[in-house]
Amino acid sequence: MTVELRVAEGWLTVCELSSLTPGRGVAALLPDGSQAAVFLDRAGRPYAIGNQDPFTGAHVLSRGLLGWAAGRPFVASPLLKQRFDLESGRCLDDEEVAVRTYPVRTAAAP
């Protein structure tokens, strides 16, 4: 099984699902030069958001800690600890801030 993100060009294979560690993220360089942070929660569900922390500009969200708030999965930035909803990209600590989300799927390896 592979993890794929939907980008402008279509579905992009990022890595093997088995390469992801539940509760941890990895950074992926996208064709347009931007970065995505890809996560696998402990239930085995993948998520992908932009890797750039909007508060600092650093590309570090893939290094954040996963958690749950009000039944929603989030990643806490490793720098200033703002939490970003992994499904909507919305910052749980500042409603005016959000990061990009990417549709993500798993697919059988070719």
C-alpha cells in the first residue's frame, strides 16, 4: 500500500504506508516546490497538511505531536505549540489562521 496526496497534477505517491510510524509525521516535497506534512494516526488513518508553520514560517509541522481535541485530530507545532486540525487545517488556538490540507488516500502499490 502507498500513501498518495491529491495535488494539481493529480494523485502523487508520497511513500509506502509501512514507512509511516503511527503518531509521527514526515515531510514531503511536492512538485510545485511546497512541502506537505504527512501523518498516520494510531488508528491507521493518514492525513496531510502544509508543512509550514504560519506563525514562524518554519517548515516544521511534520515534526509536531499528534493529539485529539473535542474528537478532532490535530498536530501541535513543535515551535510555539499551536494546534492545527488535521482534517480542516484550522488553527485551534487562533480562528483566523489555517494551513492547507490535502486529500490523502492509500492505494495498492503498482
